[in-house]
Amino acid sequence: MVTGVRHVPDARSRSYAHPQVQAAWQALDCGLAPVADVFEECIYAALASFSKPQLDAYLEAARVIGKLGRGAEPLLAFLEEWPTVVAAASGDQEPLLPQVMAVIRAMQKSPNSRAITPFLQTLAAVARRLQSAEQIEVYLDIALNLMARTTGSIHGHHTTFPSPGLPEFFEQAPRLLGLLSTTGLQRWTEYGIRNYADHPERQVDYFSLQSADSHAVLQRERHGTLFADVERQLDLYLRALWRDSEQLVPYSTAPLTSGELRKPVPYYDHLGLRVPDVFDDGKGVSGLDRYRAVLAHMVGHRRWSQAQIADNWSPLQRMAVEFFEDCRIETLLIREYPGLSRIFLALHPKPLADACNAETTSCLRHRLAMVSRALLDPAHGYGEPVLLDFVRRFHQMLAGRDSSTAECAALALAYVTQTRRQSDQLAKIHFDDTVIDYRDDNRQLWKFIEQGDEEEAFDEERKLEPGEELRGLPPRRYPEWDGASQTYRPDWVSVYEALHPSGNPAEIDRLLAKHAALAKHLKRLLDLVKPQDKVRIRYQEEGSELDLDVAVGSLIDFKSGTTPDPRINMSHRTDGRNIEVLLLLDLSASLNERVGAGGTASGQTILELSQEAVSLLAWAIDCLGDPYAIAGFHSNTRHEVRYQHIKGFSERWDDTVKARLAALQAGFSTRMGAALRHAGHYLSARRADKKILLLLTDGEPADIDVAEPGHLRADARKAVEELAAQGVTTFCLSLDPRADDYVRDIFGKRWRVLDRIERLPETLPSLYLELTR
Amino acid sequence: MSNKEQFLVRAEPYYEAQGKEVALYEAAYHARLPVMVKGPTGCGKSRFVEYMAWKLGKPLITVACNEDMTASDLVGRYLLDASGTRWLDGPLTTAARIGAICYLDEIVEARQDTTVVIHPLTDHRRVLPLDKKGELIEAHADFQLVISYNPGYQSLMKDLKQSTKQRFTAFDFDYPEAALETQIVVQESGLDAGTAATLVRIAQTARNLKGHGLDEGISTRLIVYAATLIKRGVAPQDACRMAMVRPITDDADIRATLDHAVDASFA
Ligand SMILES: Nc1ncnc2c1ncn2[C@@H]1O[C@H](COP(=O)(O)OP(=O)(O)OP(=O)(O)O)[C@@H](O)[C@H]1O
Ligand SMILES: [Mg+2]
């Protein structure tokens, strides 16, 4: 839009149809036209994921940024990117926003305000790579440190020069974090500061990754196993060996910029298993195996530990209980997988028996570390009689049974009592060779009665108001299965069908172009599957032509007295691929979530990925020539299931269809059964041999008027059965990694879970090829 | 040629029952109901049928179905010979004549037009028309039809028609639970129970990944293979990789995970 010449009225007077958007615009108090142009879209995105207080804080922050006097750019970047940042940090805006604002203020106050825009522009990409609020904090610290030490430090001048490297640093940050952990980034930055603080040009070269040493340091820091690179393997590990599908959340191992040493310890809480962002190889154990040891240990606690009331025990007693309990857990783990003992023992320190001087130092930790070693390592070699006695009692306690945390604690307390020394109370503690770094911090092992458990207060999710009036056809009513009473509720659900609104078809062509390489690969596969018009069938007793090769062979057999093969004819048939498919898309609100996990996270929403995947699939099916249709659905109570027609069987894959696909939007809930029935009634009217309903969804059936989760699930299962009876095969591709329980319930054997949503665009078409091979 | 003797299962096949399937099968046989045995690959379907044939003292004719199989391959065909042509019964016809249990293994592999020839044999008529020969065979009183079918196949194209499915009674098999599977491995390979239990555990780790990158887990058959290799002196880890991990996946992450499961399972 060219705005330069015309007189632009103050955008404050802009008005929006939606009252919430209008209120938000007033709160923003912003006169910038480019902001006004995208504001509505941004607010919708924010409304979909923010609670009311979060939204207010977001708008207030935006208002401040709008008033920095740096034009529209920083504000645009903030408005558009911030919801992604919050989503990457597990939806937790609270600690993060004030910190980001503090960084912005610091830049504004110093001469570095030019860096604000690049900072905000790459923040979302950075957040997607880092995946946790703690890690993002570390990143902010690194940036502040860089700013403080490179601003105005040019020899002989006053502090009026902005940091030359800072904007470059922000621009490169996503790329750097693709290669380095925050620890590595911190060291890489440190090198640049130390060497080029006084050379503006070379500093720019360094931080923009132009100089040779910048690359060299980058390579040097790239050691160890990055969590982001092995995340899928760790997920598989948990699932395969331990049947656990808990979330993994990385934390930073970078030292604080204040120079304070940070030695975080793994732990777990209601958000998942927390592990470091990088592990070096060491002590003969690969970084990957160290991750596995950490996970196994935490899984063990989750299985076998019961939280104990901490209040009655002294800190020393608690420490002893933790050592003993950790050993009990590991003994049980090793019982399941004996090979783990090699990894545990390689990582477990082996304290020397006489390393601690009990005259001057508190030695309890040292004694416990020795006990710990001895409990796990039959070849420990210690000779101290009390220790040996407790090792024996420990194994006795676990002989043929799991024992319990309480029983183990009793043994630990007995050990403390029996070996007590006056010096245990000394402030100087012997630490050497007592830290067992694959063990978690045991916070879950303790309950404190005194301070009341702080219940996490979850804000209620906000929902969009029901949208515009539905136009179009009168509703079609469907029954719904009531699993509790084993009866149908007749005419229970109203399905409104409408043409999906249209957008810009060029969008879809752009998406297809983006996946050109993938399309090329698919094309090769398609050519293999694609029906050749005429297929030759050999070895026919009756056929249209004589197959000379075979006939001659038979004649020879005949002459030589052996039984000739009578199948000497061949015939042709035009290929029999007789498949019709309806692709049904779940368009519920959860599709607006961004894809975060994994190293290559593209940070797109699931909806965008679905758009790409569906475009590719449509293109592929079109190449094959199978008739197909596409529809989407979402629901807002049983009175309003919307079924959106995107492509009909008789429509071509052309701009009209692409335009509808381009306008795909997500909202509301997932009443699956009704949508399946409606889609099924179209399919069952088709005449193909094979009728396939391919459902793409990211969650289980749900709707806001149904509290009991099993109900819609039972209904969906029923719908799948009904369709099967009508000759329609239903297959579900689920994007919910935790879908196992319910997809099996609903779809029997016909489902697949996609663990890496980023790979949807390649998976969906190849799944279709596989299914119809 | 149609000699009943040669199709009898002479020695008792080793079979561990997973549940009530033996008694149920006997009941189905006595009523001459067609039977369908469903289950993942290598879980003991074929072994079960063989065992039942032995137990009932009936001949067993097994046909491994494949895509190229035509109806003539089941029913029979005319052959040329020096003196003209001669009819040769197919295995299904032979079974119907001599009163054998006819076991069509992996029936989904066969083309659908082939499958329909079994229809008249499976309803009350119990007849088999030989169109080319112009003969209608009444099935022998002892004849029974059994098919096996692996529903785990992901291809929707390879599925039985409802009209075929609904002619059979069915057993749903799965891999035996750990203790039983261990016992089977011990019996089949002669391996010691401890190592066998470890192999079963490794197979279970792979079965946990079904639907997450694996279409099928590690089968009982593959466990028996690994056990056999170990018994012959191959190092356990190598045997597991070769017989249990490599055959089932090309996905590098899954392979690495299962390799680790193998390492972790042996002390
Ligand atoms: N219940 C059982 N008793 C004895 N052996 C068994 C049992 N289950 C499985 N086995 C072992 O597993 C092997 C594979 O079994 P079988 O060949 O019957 O599998 P299947 O289910 O027919 O497989 P496919 O579908 O691939 O044909 C057998 O050779 C046998 O060693
Ligand atoms: Mg078999």
C-alpha cells in the first residue's frame, strides 16, 4: 500500500466490527496505519491462546513499544511474534514479558535503540528453538551482557556509541541457536566481546558470522549432544523401554553472565521431565546415553517412589534418605535392564575411602556416596564393616521384591544414626567425588506440610464468540450414540454445510512451490503407483494374444515329455484402480497452536502445516486420477456442527478449490461423530470399489456442551462402525502424540499417530500412497 | 495322488495354548464351521492350525496365497500331456474330496476374484463347482476351510470383503504374554529360560512403538530366530540385532533406540 502521498488520517480512528478488537485497539492507543492494517488478525491469534490477564499485559506491552518512537516495525514484530514466543515457553507469559520489556527499556535508554527491531523480529524463532522460559531468560542475559560490554567502549570516546555487534547478534541468533546450546552461544559471544570490543568493524564481522574466527569458534563450541537433536530418540526411548510418554523439557546449562556458576540438576514436575539442553560425552559414556540414564532414573522414581513427609527429618537425614532411595530405584531399573548398570557405574563417582578428614570436615556426604557406590557395584572394594552390613541389609530388603520408599528411608536413618559423628554438623562439607549428576534433585520425594501447597491457578481459556450467522443450506440432523444407555439419541446433532470461504489461490501455489523438492520425490513414487493405461497380464490360460516366449517354452516341455504349462496366453486390462477418497479435516481451535518441538521446528501453526500437507496430497491424488473430495469441520455444541465443503468429487483441482484451501481457518471444537456421518453419506453414494474416508485430526472428540469425555468418543466409534457397514473405510491420521488410548478405541487398527508434526507435509501424501498400494 | 495319508500331520506339533482356543476350535470343527485366524505376523497362527489338524487326526492341506494366484491354482486345471489333456485337482479340490482341513494362509494376498471361489464351500451347500470340468463336488464330511488373515496390514486395499468375512467364525490372536512366550522360545530353540526372557523383553520394547513409526513389533518367530542363533554360538547382542532389530525397521532413530534396548537388556 502506498501511503506516502495521500493524507493519512490518524489510525486511532480506525474502527473494527468485533467489540473485543475495538476495545483492544483503543487500549493500544496507536496512530500507525500499518499496525492498524494487521491488528485484527493479531488480536484473533492472541485471543485464541491468551487468557484475559495475559491479553491485557500483552496489549500494555504493545502500547509501550508503540510509544518508543521507532515507527511501526518494532510494534508489528511484537504484535505478530509474541504469541509464538509465549506458546514456545509452554504458554507461560508471566515471568517472560517483564524481562523482555526490561531488555527493550535497556536498549532504549542506551544508544542501542536501533537493535530493538531485530531483537523483536527474531525473538519468536529463538523461542521456538529454546522451548522454555528459563532458556529464553538465559538468552536475554547473554544479549544484555553483550550490550553492556560493547556499548560506547571505543577507545577514547564517551559512551555515546551503540554496540556495533548487537543488531547483528540478534539477526544471527536463530541460526546460532540452531547449532549451539545456550551454553555454546554464551561462550561464542564471550569470545567476540573479549577480542573485538574495541574494533567496531571486526566486531560487526564477528557477530554477523562473516569472519573466519567467528566460524571457528562456532565449530569449536558445537560439541556434545544437543537435546534438540536427539529429542525424538529420547521420546522413542521412553516409550519403548519404559512405556512412558511424558513431555521432555530442556533447561539451559549456560553459566549465568554474572559469572556465577550454574549447575542445574535434572528434575520433574507437572510440566514434564526436565533435562539439560546439552550433554557432553565423557567417562566413556556418550551424551545420548547420559540422557538415557537421566530419564531412566526419573522414570524409576515415577514408578516406585512415594513422597515422604519431610518436616520431621533434619536436612542430613533427608540427604541420607535420598541417597538410599536413589539406589533402590536404580537397583530396580537394573533389574529390568541389566545393561543400564554399565552406564550408571561409569557415571557414578568412586570416592576413595580415606579422602575425607573427619576432624575438620563434615563427612556424611562422603560416606553416603561410598554407600551408594557399594550398593550398585558388587566390585566396590570397600572394607568398612558398617558399610558392608548396610549393603547386605539393603539387598535383603530388596530380595525378590520392590520394597518401598518408607522402608528404604528407615534403613537410611538407621545408617545415619549408627555412623553419626560430631563433625557431621560442621559447615565445611566434603564434596569431591560425591556428586552423581544423572540423578534428579529429588524434589518430588518430599511433601512439606507446613507451607500450603501452592495450587497452580489455571486461567480459564478464552473462547471466541460464536461467529457470524450461518448462511446456506438448512441443517441435516444426525443421531448421536449414547454409550451409557447404549441407545441412539435421534436427530440430536445439526450439521450445517456451507461452501468454505475463499482466499487467494496463489497462496497454495506458493506452498506447493516451497515443497518443490518433495513434490519431485513424490512424483517418482506416483509414477510407480500410477495406473499405466494398459497392463499386460501374462500366464493366462485364456487370453487375447499368444505369449510367444511362454508358448515356445511349453512346446519344448511338451516335446521333451514333461508337462507343459498351459498358460501360454496373455491379455491386457486397463488398470483397475478404483478408489475414491474423502479427506476430512478437523478444523478445531487447537489447530492454531504452533509446532514447537524438535530442532527443525518451523514454528508454523498446525493449520498451516495441514494446509501444506493437504495441498500436496490433493496434487498427488490428482496426478493419480483417483476421484476425491475435501471437507473440513468444527463444532460449537450439538446445535451447530459446521461442515465446510472445500472440494467436491466432481470439482477439479483448480483455483476455486485452491482459494478455499487458502482461506482455511480453525476454531471451536471437535464433534467427530456427526462430521464422520455426514462425510460418510457422501462417500457411500459413490460407486467405487474402495471408498476411503481419511480423517486428519489433532485431538480427541470434544465439544463444549459435553462434559463426559468418553461420550463423544463412543459416538465416534459408533460412526466408524456405521460407515464400515456402508462399505466406507475410515482411517485416522492423528497429530496428537498422546492419542494412543483413544484412537485405537475409535478407529480399531486404522490409525497412525504422527509424532513429528513438522513432517506432516511429507507424511500425508506418502501415507495415502501406502494405504492404497 | 489324492492320498489322504500323505496329508496327515504325523508328529505332534508343539503348541502352547494362549486361552480356550483349542476347545473352541474343536467345537467349530465338529459343526464344520469355517474358521478365520486373525493376528499379527509370526504369532503362531499357522502353528495352531497344524496342531489342531493333528489333534483331530485330519489331513491338512496348506496353501500360501499370493497376488498372482488365480482361481485355477486353487481349484485345478487341465494339463496337456502326450496323449492329450488331463485334469489335475487343485489343493482346494483335493481337500474337499478327501475330507482335509484346507488352510489358506494369508488370504488377503490373493486377488479378490480368487477369494470368491471359496464362497459355495463355506455356506450350507458345502459344494465346489469345477466350471471347466463341468463337475460339482460335494465336500467330504470331514472337510473344513480355515483362512488366516493379518489385520495389521496398513494397506486399505488388502482387506477381505465383508461378504467373505461374514462366512467365518474367527479367532483373534496376539503375541503370547511374556511368560508363555518365553516358554515357547525355550521349547523351540533350546535356549535357557533367562536369555529367552530377555529376548521377549526386547521384543516388547519394539511392540511399544507400534503406531509410532513401527507398523508391527517383533514377532515370536523373530525371537525364535534370534534364540536359535544364540544357541548356535552367536553373541546375544549380535543375534538380536540381526534377527530382531534389522528386519523390522529402516528408521535410524528407531533402530538406535532398539539397539540400545538390546544393549541395556544384557548385563
Ligand atoms: N502358541 C505357540 N506355541 C508354539 N509355538 C509358537 C506359538 N506361537 C508362536 N510360536 C512360534 O512362532 C513361530 C511363528 O508362528 P507361525 O508360523 O504360526 O506364525 P503365523 O502367525 O502363522 O505368522 P504369519 O502371519 O507370518 O504366517 C512358530 O514357528 C513357533 O516357533
Ligand atoms: Mg503363518
